[in-house]
Amino acid sequence: MKNRLFNLAKLVISIGLLALLFRLYDFRQSWDALKGMDWRYFALAFLLFEASQFVRAFRWKYLLDAVGVPVPVHRLTYLYYVGTFFNTFLPSGFGGDAIKMVELARYSKHTSESVSTVLVDRLAGIIMLFIMGLIALPFTYGALPPVERTFLLVASMGGLFASWLLFQRKLADLFLRFIPRKIRAKLESLYDALHTCGTRALWKSLAVSALFNVTLFSLNYFIALALDVHLPFTYFVAFMPILSLSMLIPSVGALGTREGAYVLLFGAAGVAQTVAIAMSLAFYAINVLTGLIGATLYAIDAVLNLRAKPVA
């Protein structure tokens, strides 16, 4: 019952935010911008997103190898595609993670250790996003209105502090006392997972995260060029941590939350709000196309598994 109510709340959040954006802005202009975009740049953005699936698979492999779970890169790439499908079409940014945990458990005897790497993999990407975002922030800070630049600075610093805190057991225990029990248990398991993977694997995953983030910044840059938006590359580096966090807010496929974040950030950088919405929808379209690839692979895998089972 609680899960149904939570999923209903996610649906309400997406519908509510989209309704607000529809009321404030003319989505017909956003649609016109999408129809008139340069499809060559959009194709480049799509290809970069597909390449990022392969890059993230290597990041995850480093963590799995560290806990003694040798899973082939092609299988991890497959799970990322399937995860994209569930993230896009289910009411949660973590739906894909849950599917990856379930699927991975079928291929590993070290269930708890391998499942924990899913969370560490996600955390490594977020940490590197904040680091790179802070590096780029000085190049965009003066061009943004005071509210937006302060928000970016506080969010980035806060995210890095929270990540650093996970590595400090005594301080973490002190802060965890003030957190509800259910959330505290999850954070404690994440802390244990970090130390199970080890420092060397974490450094490797952070290095791969840097490469992944460059592809993420670049594909958003190409989406902007496709819509005739010309901003310095550093803007995309500085904005991406906040855009990524907005997609983790409970919603259906990040609809509404992502569009609002694009309007807030790129609108402050001088991009027309309707075009900022078009940028967000173009990014969503790439996720949908990739999710459909994941759904196809998932269906093929299911059929092959059925054929492989002996007939009773």
C-alpha cells in the first residue's frame, strides 16, 4: 500500500510540475524548436549517450572485480541499457538500480557485495560530477544572477561534503543519530559498501566517472547546438550536477523535475525558457530511444532464457 501511495505521489509531482510549466510557458514554441533543430548534432548527442553506457560498464566492473565478482563488460553494458529502460518508464530514478541488483544477483554468489556496488557506482558518478562542476563554476559564476550562482555553489559544496562524510566513520555516526532509522540503515550499508570495494577500486571508478561526465557534458552541448543555443562548454559542466540531482527527485522518468531544472539554470544563462524546455525534452527523447533499446535487449534475453530451460 505504501509503495502504491509513493508511486502515486511521484505521478502527481510529474503531472503537477508539467502543468505548471505548461501554464507559465508556451510549449508550442518548444515543440517548434524541436522540429527545427539540427538533427546532425542530435545524432551526435545520441551516439555519445550510447558510448556512455559502455564507459559506465567499465566503472562498474572495477568495483565488482574489487569484491571478487567477475562479470563481463558486455553483460554490465546490457544491464545499463535495461536500467535505462526502467528508469525512463518507471516512476523513479532508482528503478533501474533495483533491476540491476536483481539481475546481478543471478550471476553472482556474493549477492550482498555485488549488489552494494550498484550504490557505490552511482555515488562515484555523483562525486565526480560535483568535483568537475566546482572546477567549472568560477568560469560561469559572474554571468549568473545571484540566486542561481549561490544555489549552484551551495549545492555543489553540500554534495561534496556529504560524500566526504561517508568516508569519515566517527563523524558519520554522529550525524546519523539525527536521521530516521530507515534512512540511517541505508546510509550505513552504503558506508560499508564503500570500504568493501577498497580505495584502489574507488579511485579507478572516479577516473572512469570523469570520462563518463565529459561525454555527458558533450552530449548536452551538442543538444544545445542542435537547437541553435551557443553557450561556453563550462556552463554545461557547472550545471550538470544540479540537472542530474533533479532527475533523482521522485517523479515519472524525471518529467517535470528535469524541465524545471533546465529552465532555472539555462534560463538564468540567457537561454529562452521555451528553448531550455526543448533542450530538456531532447535529452529525454535520447533516454527514451536508449530505453527502447534496453527493452528490446531485455525481451531477447528473456526469450533466450526460456528456450534454454529444459522442458519438463
